Amino acid sequence: MIDQGLTTRVSDFLGIYPPFSFLPRDIVEDLAGKVRVKYYMENEYVFHQGDEPLEYIFVLNKGSVELSKLDQGSERLVDICDDGDVFGIRSFITENPYQLSAKAAEDTLVYALPKAEFSPLLEVYPKVALYFAAGLASGLPNEGELPGHLQKAQRELLSDTGQSSLFREEDVLIVNAKNKIITCSEDATIQEVAQIMTDQRIGSVVIADQEKRPLGIVTNVDFTRKVMTTAISRHSPVKDIMSSPVMTIANGRTVASIILIMMRQNLRHLVVTEDGTAETKVIGVVSERDILLMQGNNPAVLIKQIMKTSDEQVLANIRDRAGDLIHNYLKQEISIPFIADLMTEINDALIERAIVLSIEKLEADGMKKPALRFCWLSLGSEGRGEQLLRTDQDNAILYEDPPEDQAEYARDYFLKLGEEINRYMIVFGYEECPAEIMARNPKWNQPLSGWKKHFLDWISVPEPKALMHGTIFFDFRAEYGDISLADELYDFLFDEIKRQPLFFSLFAQNALENPPPLSFFKNFIVERGGSHKNKFDIKLRGMMPLADAARALTFKHEQRHITNTFKRFENLAELDPPNARVYNEAAMAYELLMRYRALNGFANNNSGRYIDPKKLNKIERQTLKYSFSTIEDVQSLLKTQFDLTFFRG
């Protein structure tokens, strides 16, 4: 037991942070009275990996706690706890030994809360259970199934609110202007800023000039990683450790857009200014913690978990959760470009993790990576950043031309690497490509010279199969590795296309092979036989005509590195204003078709490619028919732009 004054301070502290912030004030005060205050000296362990769970869960009050995992006899840092973080919770929930070690990175104060006092609250307060079920207590992935009462609590919470725990695009994160914004000058010492953060109980300070315009930002992590682990003096100016320049945003941004910025920029804090630029006064800070407190299962959390785990089944489970997340976004009618960007970020993170783990596995097996540049190429819908559902794989490997005496080893290594990465992708739920357009196939695992030969062969002799390959491979996107190799290949591709006008005309002509998918009587053209008889192929007859037209028109304007179909149309609208209406309508039509396909796929647990027209309501049928009329307009424009009258007879 602790005295009343300390109890008040503990309850004030706990009440700020989840899951305690979800509890009534009197419950928090009662818990605070039973907390044990523990002090750990630098490098002292709170618990070790493999220890049986203690009778407490822990909340970091001051200092820093490093969570690490034993890896081949040495400790690998997994995460650093911030003020208010709860740790040791997974062993409390699962009753298994600790999976990580927790060590004080500096002199640290921790609140130890008896499990016996906290456990009953999981049954009574579903928001508390949901918080832990979402895996946010430590930001680490949930490994294995959670106890049934946590799953039940999550279902009950969702049914009570009538909503998903996911954010909606229209949710606006407003920075409370009444909050006191702490800034300091760049000449303040590190020690002075640290004292301010301690006194004000904040996790960051904005470094600003005399007009309060942001110059940089300092966070708890900066002190841990830049001061505690280096020879930088505490008396040095804070500008020596601040992160600069800062990423600034305007007030009133959507939660969705903030998460996307944090994911892409790998940031944990965004500075809010009067007009969203660094040229105006600071009015607030949005942290990753703010976002996580608002939402449960969001993309930032998933990507953080992906980059921290080495367990392929955990990665597969995270991809399942990503599918649930995307399904919820679709049902909430969040925009397709936004959903596609998020799903691409998640897919890219999964692929990157698979590549890193595959390289590590090969090295453990005695195959050292050659000292050659290489990159992973995603093709098809993933290359275009349009893969909302898990379909079959389309990928390849491009590597630097090796010296002659290393060519055989390089070939063997990158083939083995491609095979291992493809295996990971299968575990994640991506099917094997029926045509074997995969990195494990020697034909699609080539040095730069080999890829140039492929492209030159297709462009020089544009037979139907070569044109088909062009529609797949010319949408390549470098997802991992040295993208300068992909740039070289892009340069070669565009140079050769310009030298081969016949190929360009035939490439555009190929984009007309699928006419608008409505019969003379304005009925859907459906499959006449096979397992999909009387169903409409939305990919072949709806999406591909638009994607093929966008690709040909984009190439005509020599626009490189834009592979996404609706972004291609938006770009074309800017480049060709007289036809902007057609391009903008085509972009909207493509987004609509992507939505219908994805929703159909989730409803039937398949690729969503084949749709039964009989199951569409009147509005859905009319909307799709409008989209198909746009295909006719785009193809008419394609004929004019490429002067294809001759080819159509």
C-alpha cells in the first residue's frame, strides 16, 4: 500500500494512458492504491526471457525500458518503452513464460500492478480487454490465439458501438488548441530540455525560432538513442540531437491521412502549424501514440508488427488482419485510391520482410549474398499498386550483371533467393502463378542484360505473346533493393519503344482487344461455359481494357514510374486538358470496378473476378453499365491518339 498523496499522483498518471484511461476514475484510484513503486538501476533487468511470469504487470513511469529477444546467444533489441507503456502483459494474458527480456536502459521508475487486482477488469470493461486483444500494449505482434474472453469482449464492444474499431477516413483528428505547446530554442542544452520533458510529463519538445516556427523536434527516443548511447554531452545544445527538418501538417487532417504520412515517412511525431508548413507558428504535435489511442487495428500497427517479427505464421496472421482491415474500409466506402495505397504499403512491408528473412536463411545455410546490386520487381496488379485481394503472384528479380567468373554463383544464389521468397508469399496466402511468372523461374530471374534482351525481343518482334508479356512486365515496380537498376531498365524500355514505332502502334492496338462488355441489347457479356458459366469476368472485360489503355497512353507521353491505373488517368488529364473529362471519368470507373471486384472477392472468399449479374441490384447494374460506357470513350480516344483506323480496317 502507498500513502494517499502518492496514490493521487499514481492515479493521475495512470489515468492519462490506456487501458487505464478507459476505466472510471474511482477504479483507477483503487488500482493506484495497490501499485508497488519499483526502482531499477541502469542495466538492471525487470524480467528475463524464459522466466515464469511475475505477479505483476508493469507500467513505465520514468526512464526507459528496452525489450529484447535472445538471438543466437546475443540480445536483439525489439522495442523501447515510452512513458505510460504497459509491458509484461502478454505473459499475464497467456500465462506463458516471458517471450522477451525487459531491461532498464537508464535509471528507471516502474509501477508494478498486481495481476490479481487487474485481471477481473478484463471481464467487466470490454474496452480494456479489446486494447490488449489488439496487441497495442507493447506494439508487438500477437503470437497465437488470444483467450476466448478477450475475443468475446472484442465482439461485444463492436456490437455495442455498432462500428468497427477501425478508423474511418472522415474521422478528423483535432489538436486541442487549449493544450499547452512546449517549445524551446535550438541553443537550449540537452539537459534543460530533458528537465522540461520530465517536469511537464511530455514525450516530445518542438525546437522553434523566436517566431515559434518549427526547426526540429526532440523525443524520448532521441535521448535514449543519441545521448545515452553516444558521447554527446548533456550540456551540448539540443540542436545536436534534434530531428530536422520536421514533417508539418495543418490542423484538421484526417486520421487516415496522418497514418499514411507516418507510415511512408517512418515518423512517430508530426508537428501541427497554422498553415501546415514550417513557415508558420507551431500549434500542436500529433504522435503515433495519439493515433494508436484512437484506433485499434490500423495499418501503422500492422506494419510495425511486420517489421519486428521473424515468425512466418505470425506474418501470415498479420496479412489476414490486413484483409479484415481492407474489407472494413470497403464497407465504409473509403476511397479506393486511399485503400490501395494502404494495402500497397502493407504488401510492400510483407515482401520486404520476406526478402530480409530469406537472405538471412540463405546466409545461415552457407550461401552468402553476392556483392551485387539487386531489386525485387512486383508485376501486374501488385506492380500497379492495385492488389486489394490476395491473388496469384507475379514477381521477378533483377540483379546487376556479375563478372564472368561470378555469373554461375550469382545465378544460383538469386534463384534460390527467389524460391525462398516465393515460398514465404505462399505461406502469406498468395497463390502460385499458373504461368510461373515468379522469381523462382530462371526466365524471370535475370541480370540487367538478360532483362534488356527480354524487352528487346518483345519490342522487336511484337507477336501476340510478346504484347501479352508487355502488359504484365512493363508495369514493373521495384519494391526492395537498389531501385537504380529498375531506373536503368525503364530508360532502356522507353528508348527502345521510341525506336520501334510499329511496336507502339501494335501495343496500343492490343489495348483494344477487349471491347466494352455489353451486348447490343445492353446486357452483360457473360461466360458461356466452364465453371464460371453465366458470370461476368470483371477483370478481363471491365478492368483490363482501362488498365491497358492507361498504360499505352502513359507510355505515349513518356511518363515513367507511374504504374497505378487511376493515377495514370489523373496524370493524363493534366497532360491532355482537352480530353480531361474522359480521363477523369475513366479513373472513377476503374476505382468503381476495383471496389466491386474486391467486395465480391470478400463475399465469396475468392479473387472476386467473376460476378453473377443476377445478384446485382438495379443501382449496381446501372453503375457498372455507366463504367462500361466509359471504356468505349477511352478506346475511341486511344484510336485517335495512335491513329489506329488502319489497324481496325
